[in-house]
Amino acid sequence: MQLTLKGDYAVRVIVDLAAQPAGATVRSVELGCRTAVPQAYLSKVVQALAHAGLVRTQRGTRGGIALLGEPGAITLRQVIEAVEGPIYLNRCLIRPGQCPRDSFCPVHPVWARIQAMVTRELDSVRVGDLVGASRQLALTKKREAASC
């Protein structure tokens, strides 16, 4: 299982928006520059995040993109699933009977356990936590640069 580039970009975008003052609207050019997300991808990612109710977009000269909700209430799983769709480690976990072998397959319970662990971990990480970690990393980097 590997997170796609779209999922990685979505996380970057949400963390950047969450680091802004509450309700702040960010122009897409600035957002793309800060997150290193190409504009072609950015519009698709933002559209998916808006469809999921995580961001709002506004057109026009005063337009831009803003986070909806509190960073501490948005989970990493919500962000990833907004652009990737529901997380399924294997097709047999989509719904009972999807795989004709799921009732007697010895690996099925293993896949289910691993999927539960992954989703539980993603649910435990809040965007607000990532913003705090990002700020701490920036401070550390700044201190290291100043000591040279």
C-alpha cells in the first residue's frame, strides 16, 4: 500500500491552510508555492477537499482557499480519504462477499487487522498536531541555521 502523490499533496495543502489564522483565505498561487504542489494538481486536490467539506473556495479578487473547521477536529484519515477514497488494504475488505474466499481465507483476518490498525492510526492524527509539529521543525531548523 502506498499513498499516491495526490494524497501527499492533500496533506500538504491542509496542513498549510491549518497553519494560517482561523478563517484566513489563501490565494492558490501562494498555496501552491508554499506547498510545492503544481497548479495542475492543486486545483484537483482543492476540489476534492472542498467536496469533502474540509475547505471552502471563493472566486474573484478576494478569492482563495480556506480551511473549514478546526484543525484539531480534522483527522489525517479524512484528508487522505477525501482525495483517495476509502482506505482498503485488499479488495476482500470492501464488503463481505466481495471476494468469494473471504469466509475461509486464512489471510483475510490478517488483512482486516492491519487495515483496522492503519485506519485507527490515521484517525488518531489530527491536522492541528501536524501544524504543531511543523512549527517545531521550523524552529529547530532556524536555530540550527543561526548557530552556523
